[in-house]
Amino acid sequence: MDTIMKAVKLVESNQTEKAIELLEDYLPKADEEEKFTIAELYNQWGFLEEASQILSDLLQQYPEESELKVMLADIYVELDNDEAAINLLNEVSEDDEAYVQTLIQLADLYQAQGLFEVAEQKLLTAKQFEPNEPVVDLALAELLFSIGEYRKAITYYEKILPKAKELANISINDRLAEAHAASGDYEEALQFYQDIESEHPDTLFKYGFTAKQAGRSDIAIKAWEHVVKIDPYYHVVYYQLAKVYEEDGMPREGYDTAKKGLEVDEFNKELFYLAGVLAHQLEKEEESESLIREAIALDPDYKEAILFLIKMFKTSNESAKIIDLITQLKETGADDSLYDWELARAYNEEELYEDALNAYNTAYNGLKEDSDFLKEYGYFLTEEGRMDAAIPVFEAYLLDQPSDTDIEEFLNRLKMENDGL
């Protein structure tokens, strides 16, 4: 053991290569206990291949030694050789004291391979051997939680809670809160969150989100304000907090929060859009337009933002701005029939009728089943004296809206006039 201790001291003084050379020279003379210790050290220092070779040799001498199998299996996992680890662990017999531990390890491996049912069966077998072992309950709960079986997971988390509030660095209350929230039981989830004494931003953020889902915006606001206070760079909270302010009729607070969020998250298109909407509510029209344009610059096909900006321009009778906006968007490759429809309307307002006709014709390709569009398109064609084109458009409209007698009468007159030409 003196040689092994000398190697340890060499590693501690950053002379790892010398330590390995020393152990390699000593290994042929080492007894079984010393070989195992060397394997542990190799594993600890990251020399996994060397450690696995020693353990494999020892396992040939002691084929029933489960401690060797468990340790070697762990190393195989680190070496991305899951199949070898599984084969090794499956050799551990039921009467071995390490059997339950190996079942839990096997479940982890099968879960990693996506074999969730096999993993669950291994853990249920472990539970038969150790029905009151919290570690087994936790493994089952975590497996079920990970695959979205939240209600089944809750059953196992609840078995742990009377024995421990935290296990393997996992907060059981936190998991129960998340599982209940994921199941839609927001009130129940809220109770668990209220029992968690945590200053961790992740927990507080989820607490706020659950409170919002439960209709308790007051709790959500308080939780999210606290997140901003303890971690100003927790960027995802700003959008949620600004949104709940807006929904609670507090646009000024929402606007201020969104602007603060943009200081730490300058590429968040949703936050730019929300800030723009809130600026509009506060009658900051120039700033609103600027913020919405920033959102669109980040995503030239951000439909919600584009249509909002178009609506703003329509309200202020700025048809030319609509034309410029949509023309620029088309140059970037953004394409939507609704944009063409709005472009046609804007051209019409600007009395650029030929351009309006082209835009209406383009929009028709994607909106031929939209009755509102067909009605407007038909009237435009009529005003332009294109009766032959307007008639089939109105006929298509009436197939969708047969009870519109006004259009039916208008179409009949149109046909009579057209026949008389």
C-alpha cells in the first residue's frame, strides 16, 4: 500500500503521469485488494479503460463478486457501452444483497435506451424485494414523471414524503407540485409550492406559472417579481410577468417590465412584440411601431406582429406604410395570403388600382375559400368593371354563404347587366 499512497500523493501534486507509471510497474506484484484499490483510483482519475481491465481480470477470479460487477458496469456506462453493462448486471442473482441496486441500475440503462416498460418492470421487481425502500419509490416516480405518467408518479412521490422531503438532491414537494400542475391540478400544485421554502429562481418561476394557471395572478406577480429581484438575468420571467400585468389591466407595469427584460434578452421577439403592444395601449405610438418593427426584424415572418403593425397603420390611415412594410417582407421571403390581401387594400386606398388588382389576384390563390375575402374581391372586381371575373367569385361566395340574400340579388343584377352588354 506504500506504493499506492505514493501514487496518490503524486497525483495530488499534479504529477499524474509519474503516478500512473508507478502503479503500472507495481500492478503485477499487487494482491487482489490492492488491485481493486488501484482500479478505484484509476476510475476516480478518469483512466476508465485501465480500471475496466483490472476489474475484468478480478472478475475472472471472483465471478460471483457483485461489487466488482456493479463497479465495472458503471465504468461501461461511462464508456458508452450500455450493452456490456446490462449483460453484466443481469448476471447478479436474486439472492445477492446487491440485487436491488442492480435492478435500479438496469432500469436507468433501459430508460436511457427508451425501453420505458422494461425499466418500469425492473423497478417493480425491486419494489417486491424492498417494498418500503424510498430509493426504489423515487426511481419509479422519476421514471414515470419523465415519460409524462404524472398521476402514477404522484403515487410514488407521496410514499416518500412522510419519510423525507428531499432525496438524492430532489425536492419531493417540488416534484409533487410539478406533477400536479402537469396533470392540470393547479390548486393542489399550488399547495405544494407554498410548502417549499426555496429561493431558487426555477422553483419560484414554476410557482408563479402554476399560480397563474390556477387563476391567482396576485401570487404569480409576487413570485415573479421576487425572481426578478434575486436574479435580474433570469430572462424568461420578464415576458410572463409583463403578460400577467397586461391581463390584470396594468399596462404601465407590464411595459416597464418588458423594457427591463429587453435589457437582458435583446433577441426575444415575443418580448419586443409585447412591449410594443403595451406601448400602444399607453398611446406611445412611435415607440410601439419601433418595438414591433424590432420584433419583425428578428423574425420577418412573425405573423402576429406583422398583422398588429398593419392594424396600427390602418387605424392611422397610413396605407403607404403598409405597402412599404409588406413589400419589404416579401423581399425577405415572407409569404402569406393575408399579407397580399392587406397589400391589395392598401393599394386600393392609395388609388393604385392595377397594383391592387394584382395583389387581390395573388391573395385569391390562398383565400378562395374565405367568404369575407371573396365578398370584398367580388366588389373590387365589379368596381373595376370586370364583371366576367366578379360573377364566379360571388358564386363561390354564395356556396359558402347561401343565406346572404343581398349578395344573391346583387349577383342576379350583375348577371343581367353583363348579359345585356
